[in-house]
Amino acid sequence: MSITLEHVVFDCKNAAELAGFWAGVLNTEVDAEGNEFFATVNKAADGPALMFLQVPEESVGKNRLHIDFSTAGWAAEVDRIVGLGAKRVGEFDEYGAHWVTLADPEGNVFDLAETK
């Protein structure tokens, strides 16, 4: 018996809107049948998909789990993702790594590290 990581799930106000943001980050599309209540990104990919579920309650405080990305085109990608609607939270150069922490349109934080 084995366990497979199927989805990384975001609770949100509008599933289609937040899925659209993340599809833009990943240069892909929202999967078919996405709507304001439920949407996925990369469901057909080899690996976990992102799932977005509408919930009535507001998010309070910093999320305890976040996604890390990396890229060689760091500065351009940061600018592109901010252009999609992300907010810069902070920039760090620690532990031999350089990264920026960003927040998606609903405040979920994620990191984008510079690959050298």
C-alpha cells in the first residue's frame, strides 16, 4: 500500500479567480469545469494538482504551510508574478539562498528562490 500526494488545497473566497492567478503563475490554464466554488490547476500533470475550494470563513493570520518555487530568471519572474496580482512580502538572502516571499491575491504566502 502506498500514499500519493494528489492535491495541494487552497481554501478561498472565489475558486475560479484564485485558480486563474495560480494558473498564470505556472503558465498553464485552469482545468475544465472550474467555477467560483471549485477549481483545479494541473490535474492531468504528473504530480500533485492545485485545488481551490470556496469556503465561507476568512483566513486569519499567516498560513503555516506554503509552496516554494525556484527559477533562473528570478527578477523577471518576480515582476511577472507581481503583475498577475501577487504582493511582495519580503526578500531574503539567508542559508546560502536568495528568495522573495510573495502573497497571492487572497494572502496565501509562497516563496520564489533564485536558482544560480
